[in-house]
Amino acid sequence: MKHKSLKRLVLNGLFVAIVFLATYFTRVPTPLPGGYFNLGDTVIFLAAAFMGPVGGMFAGAVGSAIADLAAGALLFAPITFVVKGLEGLVAGLIAAKLRKKDTVSSALHLSLILAVAVGAITMVAGYFFAETFLLGLFDEAFGLTAAITEILPNSVQGSLSALLGYILVLLLSKANFDKLID
């Protein structure tokens, strides 16, 4: 295996572990049974920005789903795998596409803001869809009313994580963290 491939593999594994830790150890219960607020999305945005769409998707899907399993939120784990994976993929695609078009600092800020914002919206929409249409098949505590109840906590989580992710990506970029990946 090439040195660069091994380095990316190790970094992807580290991001999965950090997503798990940030998700599991910052849990605050929400009104929905089994649901909780956490800062794991912040790390998903870091993975998406530095590792690209596949790295963001992998870290988001695997790290977050393992956190759900560890927290006993078994019903959420498959949904989380898909939703958080999509969040990382979307944020990574936007960040990578817009970064390549322009290397001007303001364009980098814009791409990062757009990436974390759309990533957060993807998370909120994904859980809303799942809680409205899928989880109700397994537990009658879910459905449209429960999904509406979770919009605010999910939006706060997404917004706070987007802001923290944006700040941390800027700080880590300034410290040349992205050079360690290449």
C-alpha cells in the first residue's frame, strides 16, 4: 500500500473515531424517545472539508451510527448511518467543488459556509423525513408530530455544529492541517 493511501486510511479511521467520541460524549436528550443533541456534526464537517466527500460520508455514517448503537438508540442507527453519511457527502462535495474553482480567500470562506449550511440542512431534512415516514413503521411514538417536535433541536444542533465546524476548519487550515493530509 502506498504511503499516501495508508495515511488517508488512518486519517479516515481517526475521523470516524472522533465523530463517535464527539457524538457520544456530548449527548443531551431531546423530546423524541431515543433522540439526542450532540456535536458530532462538527467533526463531520471537518472530515468533509479535509478528507473530501468520501471521507466526510464515511466518518459521518460510521462514527455517528456507532454512537447511536453505543447509546442504545438502535432504531436510529440505520437512519443515522444514511442521514449523517449524506450530510458528510454533501458538505464534502460542495467544499471540494467550490474550492477548486477559486483559490481566493473569500471564495474559500463562501464555499465553507455553503458546505456546512447545506450539510446541516441535509441532516435536519433527513431526520424529518425519517421520523415522519420511516420510524413510525416501527414505533407509534414517531410520525409527523414527533418530526415537527425535533425540527428545533436538530436545527440548533446543525447550526451550532456548522458554526463550530466553520471556525475549526479555518483555524486548522491556518495551522496547515490540510498539508498533513496530502
